[in-house]
Amino acid sequence: MTQQGVRWTADQVLALAPDAASRKAGSKLGAAGPWSEAGSSDEGTVWGLCKGSGSKPYQTVIDIADAAGPAYKCSCPSRKFPCKHALGLLLLWAGGDDAVPSGQAPDWAGEWLAGRRKQTEEKRAAGASGSPTAADPEAARRRAERRAERISAGAAELEQRLTDLLRTGLASAEQSGYGLWEETAARMIDAQAPGLAARARELGAIPSSGPGWPVRLLEESALLHLLDQAWLRRERLPEDLAATVRSRIGLPASPDGPPLRDHWLVLAQYDTTDPKLTTRRIWLHGTDSGRTSLLLSYGAAGRAPELALPMGLALDADVSAFPGAGQLRASLGERFAAPSPTTARPQGVTTTQAAVLYGEALRHDPWLDSVPVTLDRVVPTPDGDSWQLADADADSALPLTPNARSRPGLWRLVALSGGAPVKVFGELGHRGFTPLTAWPEGAGEPVSLC
């Protein structure tokens, strides 16, 4: 499949940006001014020289046709992927043939592309031949047993902390401060239970989270107690629910579902960061199967994850599900073609149906923060000091989450709607709805709200 005749939209390009600063800087480089010797090939390669602060221009090359998603190479010192030069070059290319004409790739771009294709073939060959040495299953079983024992000890200790909290009263949490729960989280890390550690840290932050914090603290303590007890009694659980518990505890898992080949529409992509890790969430919708799947990709602190898929394009690929009741996480397998434009949209539901879907999902996974939902014919509407998505055809609405109300994406959604109904994809949880992508009524390109 060639990409020369396929032009992405500027919104699809900017959705690849690792952060808002890169989006802004890349937009400034999307004009022809700083670029020279820019070109593209029928094989899906785009290249160009971008004038920088030094005497030599930066060499930027992008492999758009890579089935794993666009790949980038730039001689600038940036650690972000894609860097602002790659984003600028993609924006220039998206504008049409005049600024990035078809031609023969220069040697520096051709060498990188050839090396990349060679590495891809070598990885494929290595995967086909299999590992030369099989892992020792007995040693793996013993390691798993030792880790399970440590987690059980950590869960028992955490139960004691929760008991102490309820015995002394919730008000004591405000007096003891964050340090107690940070210490507890560190103990859970020692017990190799990162999921328990993360929830313990969340408990420590609740007393300073504003009015109504005692109710939130009690709710989160109850969920943490439920997870503890589910782990300690995991042998009595149905296998699907036990797999969900293992996942929430933080045990690694591998996809075990049969590969499902489909044309996967990239609904949304966004990053969350903490001091040690950048997590990228990519939502996919199977245009034939109707299935929604979540891809997770990770990068060290300060570095964007490598996997990047342009929002609004479709990917012909295999996807395999991870184990667990109601789990949507999946692994991206073999890709049969590069991402390409599509007019497909996910089927939507009403706001009332969306709330029912979230309730049903909690039966399978009580620790679920949110579910992916596409809302049909909703209108962003002010609601006092906040906002909601009101059903255009019924007297019902979903409130937006506090985070959604403070992001620029809200104003993009309001501008797209202009008071008319729109289709919106996002995540619905107990704090409300977070819009991620929107489509206007009728024909029109998707708009990223991330």
C-alpha cells in the first residue's frame, strides 16, 4: 500500500504530539519557510531539512507507511517522539504536493529507511523461528509462588492499616498526612504489588482534595478492602474475575485471546505521566466487529512511548485481548497495512444508555475507573459553574469531569457543536464524562479533544 495519494488532516498530525508544547512548536514549523529539499515518495517516506539555530539544518525523515505506525528520525537533540520538526514536516506534507513534491529520497533518508526495513525483517524472522531456549517452567512456577506469598503478606498488612483508619476515625487521616500512606505504598512495592501501592497513594491524597473528602476516602477504602479480600480469596473466584484481580494487583499478564483481524479505527490517543513513567492510551474501534479495545504503551519519564497511531485513521491489523472479566485491554499484533483514511464512525448510544453500560461494567470489574462510550447527538451545555453533555432528543445529560472542564478540548468541542448535536467518544466514570474525540453531524473529519 502506498501513501503518496493519502493526505492526513492537520488534526490527525497534531494528535501524534507527545504534549501541548510539542503541538504548539510543531504548528509553527508547518509552513514552508524553515524547510528546504522537502520531498516524499510513493513508498510512504517524507523527508526535509529544517533550519535551526545551528549552522547545519536538521535532517528529518518519516516513514508513514510503516504498519506499526509512523516512525521518525531527526538529527535534532530532542528526546520527544515525534519531535517538533517531525510534526512540522508532517503538517507541511498534509498541506499538499506543492510544498512536499514527489521525488527520490536523499542518501541520508534512504539509508535510515533501508536500515529500518532490515530490522523489521530480522524481528519478523526471529519471531517466526521462536526462542532458541525455552524458559524453565518449574523455575517460573517457584518465582510466581514466592511473589504471591509476598503480595499476600502485603495485602494482610494493608488490611491492618485500613482497620486502624476506621477504628481511629476518618478525621485522623487528615491529621496523619500523606506520609503514612506513602510509607504504606512503599511497603506494597516491596511486596511486589504495584496496584495496591497506587491505590494506597491515592488514599493519602484524598484528605486534601476539597469538600466531601471523607465520603471519597470511605469509598476508596472500601474498594481497596474489596481488592485485598479478593486477592486473599482468589482461589474461590471465577477464573475471569480472578484474572481481573491479578491485573488490578499489578501482576503482569499476556494476551490470551485469539487474534481478531479487523479494520481498527483509531478513536483517541493521549498520554498520562508520573515522575517515573509516561503511559499512552490508544482506543481502537473494530469497524467490522464493533469491538472497542485499549492499547497501552509505556515510556520512561520524559520520553514519549514509541507506539503512535494517527487519530481518525483505520489500521488493518490483528488484536488480541488480555485475560479478565470485562477487560478491554488488548495487544496489537500483525499489521497488514499502514493506517489509512476511513469514513467509518463508531455506533453511538444515548446518555441514559451510557450510564447503564457503566453500571454493567462495574459488575465485572468493581475497580473500573471508566468505560469507553460513544454518545450520539449530544450538545455541550453550561450547567452552573460546570458543563454537561445534554441529550438532544431526551431530557437527560452526563456531567463532564473536572479535568475535562479545565482542558482546551472543551472549547474545541463547543466550537464544533455551535449549539448543534455532535457525536462524541470519551470515557465515562463515577466523576463524569471525559470527551476525547468528536464528529460533527453528517460528514466531517473527527476532531481530537485530548
